[in-house]
Amino acid sequence: MTTSNELDLAVYRTLQAFCATGDDLAAEARYQEAIAQYNEAWMLLPEPKNH
């Protein structure tokens, strides 16, 4: 069971995958592609989103 402060496990794993891919792309200086991956992860976060 998740509380309002916890993410669903599937969402958490998807976030991890997007961020890991973003990190790999950034390490290869493929910054625009990395940002796109981070943005995909950001969109999965529930509201309210904090910067």
C-alpha cells in the first residue's frame, strides 16, 4: 500500500529508467536527448511538482 507521499512501484521504476538513460546520454554529451529523458520522467511525477 502506498501513501500520498509514495510513488507506485511501476512509476518509480519508469522514472529510474528515464533518469538512467538521461544520465547515459549526458555522459556522451547528448544533452538535448538527455533533457528529453528527464522531461519524460518529470511528467510522470504527480502534482504538486517542486522545482
